[in-house]
Amino acid sequence: MSWIVLVVSGVLEAVWAVALGRSAGFSRPVPSVVFALALLASMGGLAFAMRELPTGTAYAVWVGIGATFAVGYGMATGSEPVTLLRVVFLAMIVGGVIGLKAVH
């Protein structure tokens, strides 16, 4: 259960990161509210997962998932360039996350 909550929390990390960027310094209310709600849910899920998972592993997986989804979203929407090297490096992050799960 902790791993499922951790993965969902990692996805929510990407949600709050994207919402933070779209909030224009918290001057736009809807992205600002999405940011706050996603942040609270993401941190709460991370805290829940850390009750059973080692802190370093949980944090690395959470950050890796959040970063991968945030960059993937940026590439999918055209706000970030899609290059072979970017895809390779994202694959390396995903591989690291899978590796951490495999050795836990």
C-alpha cells in the first residue's frame, strides 16, 4: 500500500509543480488553489509512505516520479523541447526509481 500511495504522491508532486508555474506568482487563483491542494496531498502521501519505507528511498522515488512527470508534461504540451538526450536522461531517472523499488 505504501508504494501505491508513494507513486500517487509523486504524480501529485508534478501536479503542484506545474500549477505553481501556471499560478504566475500566486496571482492566478485557480492554479494557486490546485497548487495548494496538490501540495498538501502529495506531502501527506509521502509522509504516509515514509511510515513503512526508508526515508531516502521514498524521497528519491517521489522526486523521480514528480520530475519525470513534470518534464514529460512539459514536453507533451510543447512548453519544453523534446530531444533524444532529454528522453534518455528521463529514462535514466525512471530506471533509477525502478532500481530502488527492486532492491528494497
